[in-house]
Amino acid sequence: MTAVAGEKSRVLTALDAVRDPELDEPITTLGFVSTCVVSAAGDVVVRLRLPTYFCAPNFAFLMVADAYDVVAALPGVRGVDVALEDHFASDQINAGVAARAGFAASFTGEAAGELDELRRTFVTKAMLAGTDQVCRPLRAAGADPARLATMTLGDVPASAELERLLRRRAELGLRTDPSAPLLVDPGTGSPITGAEATRHLGLARVTRTGIEANTGICRGMLRHRYAEAGVGEEE
């Protein structure tokens, strides 16, 4: 592997941490990175794309801004050029991100404020979906809702799904230690009692199903819009 190829791989690994806020999947595996070019001098050019011309500008802004941040934070990077293409608000988004202006300043007169609450809303949904992913095999093994309400994170076998759930809980400032309850209110962190467990698990299942359905739709629309696979895209 050449030095430049190695640097490109490092940039793509950093971009793996940038997620579509609604789908809770990396922009790389979703196919949203159309090109990634790294020069020998350390200048990085990344171009992003989305499934439709009218994808929500607040979601798009978060992804472009996050992509800029993770690339700029890499040691040895001299210059960063991250931009969204083929989108009705790309000029405003790209100019705002390049100027580090924030969402409200980038959409003066149109945006009510910054996007912190929106981001938290989607992390909350991701945590609920993750709870269903972790609990489904436990329920298949015979654990009913009342039993799940008594379990701790330390009672759950190690898995990629559990690690993902722990990361989402950490983002929300919720407990992730082994003695923490498995089922908690995503807003307060309070344990879910036995009487509440069935409803909580139902909400988690519906949330997971909705996210997976939206992910499938977005993947299909992206493939219809662009013939070429994205950099790092997975089926």
C-alpha cells in the first residue's frame, strides 16, 4: 500500500464515525461518500451525495459538518474540503460548514436554532432500536419482558449489537457499566419496571423496524440515482 493509499484508508476510517442521523448508519457504508482524494501533502477532498435532491437540509448539514470535523481532527491533515453535491441546499450547507458558521447562521431567517436537540432525538431513537436488537435474541431464548426488566447490562452476552447499544447510551449520558439496568428510559435513565417493560419493548421494536425500513428505502433510492457505488459502500 502506498503512503497516499494508506492516508485515504485512514480518512475513510474516520468517516466511518459519521452517521446519517435518521438511519444510524455510517455515511461510508450507506454509499454517501462519492469521492475521497488525499494528496501527498495532506490535503483531503471529500464529496458527499444523498439519495434525493430534497433530503432534509438539517440532516444533510449534520453529516457534512461531522465529516469535516472528523477529517480535520486527523493528525497530518493540512487542508480539508468537504462538500455535498446534487442537493438543493448544497451551496448554503457547504459555505456554512467551510466557514464553521453553524446551522442557524448558514440558513439565516429560515432556521430556528442549532441542531443539538435534533441530534439527541435521533440518538434516542437509535438507542431504542439498539435495545430491541439486543433483547430479541434474549426473548427468543425464553426471557419474557418481566425478566428483561430485572437484567443488567452485565447479564447480556457480548455482541456487536451490545457494543453499539453501549455507545448510544454513552452519547446520551446514560449508564453503561455492567450493573446498569438493561431497560431504561432514554430520557431520564430511570429503570423500566416490570409493568412498563412490555410497552417499552414494543416501542423499541417499532423504532427499530422503522429505522431499518427507512434505511432500505434510502439505499434503493441512492442506487437508482447513482450508478456507481460510493467509496466504502456495503450491500
